[in-house]
Amino acid sequence: MSNQSDTLSAAAPTPLRRTRPLTWSIRRELWENRSIWIAPLAIAAVLIFGFMLGVVGPHHMPTVHRSSSTVVTKTLSDGSVQVTRRATNDGVTTSGQVSPSGLSVTVDAGPRTPAQRAALAAIPYDIAAVVLLVGMTIVALFYCLGTLQNERRDRSILFWKSLPVSDLTAVTAKAIVPLAILPAVTFVVILATQLVIYGLSQVSQLTGSASEALVWTPRSVLEGLWVLLYGEITATIWIAPVYGWLLLISGWARRGGFLWAILPPLALSLIERIAFGTTYLWHIFFSRLNGGFDEAFVTPTKESMTAGIPIVGVDQLDPGKFVDNPAVWLGLAFAGACFAGAVWLRRYRDPG
């Protein structure tokens, strides 16, 4: 009796596991397009190498003055004496000149508030984040422009269409890459790059080979993470219409996808310029590539800038302005229409 039950249990069919076509389609995109993670790592390596040459390298090392101020005297050709005092603790430079005609004093007030000093110290980290975000955008643009066209060019679409994966699932996986996968990968690479730069600046500070201005003194680590995450989300939403347009062109154009992507906007802008003498369309098209900073953040004032760079913190986030902007929703609607068009083209267009 026991042997019979064991035989029946052994012959019972094994339940089938779900194939999860969307998950495997995304994995396919990551396997076929390794630039998704190689490009951010390569950019990060270049940034770290450049930081090492500029900070840890032996040439052009700024001197760290431990005293509160430094006084420099210089005798000019006309016999006058120029005296310059630089306060290293608060960034104030006072210069005076004694001449037969009298005494003149000039005060150059540098960044003295804690927020301004923190923003000045965070410039290398902000530059690393901006460069990686720009690199992410470039990779995403070229990916969207070639993803549907490449599978028709090498005829691999015939194989993928033979699998039980719908065109909607395939195009959705391709859209997820620039909208979610690339931003997530870039976010992690930015954090790793900033940590490496912070470690190098700490080591150079201990050895006395770097300026105090290069040491990161962030207001809050969580604040910086939130600003970066918010900026990536809003920038991705803002540029989504461009991704949708490139996906549509990639599914339609047999060759010369880049020209077909840029010629219609340029032609419309030129027609508007000739007919009406305005450039509204050009500004609309070009604004989609600027990351949506003006739409998602508080407009920086002259007082909120350090060395020409705005101090971006939690107080500068303006999600209400971003959500209430009609251009955001019109752009998402346009991106959805382009996405639907790309699905239709992949389903019914001749894969030749």
C-alpha cells in the first residue's frame, strides 16, 4: 500500500511556474544593452580619476592656513604699499593701499553663512551628480532611438515574436529601461561616487594636501538623498515625451532614425520663425532637455547662489509647482500616445 502511494505521488504532475514575461523581457534588455550600467560606471571612474588628479595629485596643491588670517604686503611701482588680509575662517578678503594721495580699503565678502560654505564645499559632489545625470540622459536617448530599429535590422524580431510575449509587454519593457532602470542605476552610482570622493577628500585633508573648501560638510545626508531622488523623478517625468517620441521613431524608421527624430521639430520651429517671427516651439522642444529644474525647484535668486551655483536643499523643492504645471500632464499624454503608437507599429509593421 505504501509503495503504491509513493508511485502515485511520484507520477503527479509538477505545477507550472509563472513565466513572468515582463521580468524576462527587462532582463533581455539589460543583457542586450550593457551600456545601461557600463556607461555610468565609466563616467564615475573618470570623475574619480579627475578628482584624484586635482586634489590628491602633487601639483597645484592649495596651502591650508591654520591661522585665522593671512596678511600680505606688496610695494607697488609708484611707491605705495598694498596690504591684503585674507581671513581663512570666514572667507573675507580685505585689501588696502597706502599712497601719498591717501588710504583706500576694499572688502570682498566671500561666502560666510553656514549654508553658503556648505554649498561651496558640496560643489565637487554636485558636479559629479550633474555629469552622471547628463550621461544617463544621453544613454537613454540613444537607447530609445535604436531599441526597436535594431531588432528589425538584425532580424531578431522574428525570433522574439515567435515567443509567447505580446508586443505590449515587449515595448513596456523597453520603456521601463529609460524611465526606471537607468535612473535607479545612476542613483546608486552617484551615491557610490560621492562616497569615494568624500573618502579621498578626508584622506587629503588629514595629510594636509587639500583645501578645507573641498571637504564635504552636508547639512544632512538624508536631505541630499531626498533632493537627488526628487530631482531624478521630476527630470525623468519631464523628459518622458522625448523618450516616447524616440521610441515611436525607432519603431517607424527603417534607417536614419536620428534624422527622422530631429527633422520634424526643426522644421516646425523654422516654419514658425518664418511665418510668425516667434520661437515658441523651439523653446518648448529645447526645454524638454533641460531636466525640468525650473519647473520642479524654486527659482534661485542672486542671494541663494554661491559661486554662480544655486544652493539646492529641501527648501528649494517645489512639487506643487511641478504637479500644477499643465506642460507636465500634456507631456505625459504625448508620451502615452507615442508609446501606444510604438506598440501598434511593432505589432503590424512589416519586420523588414
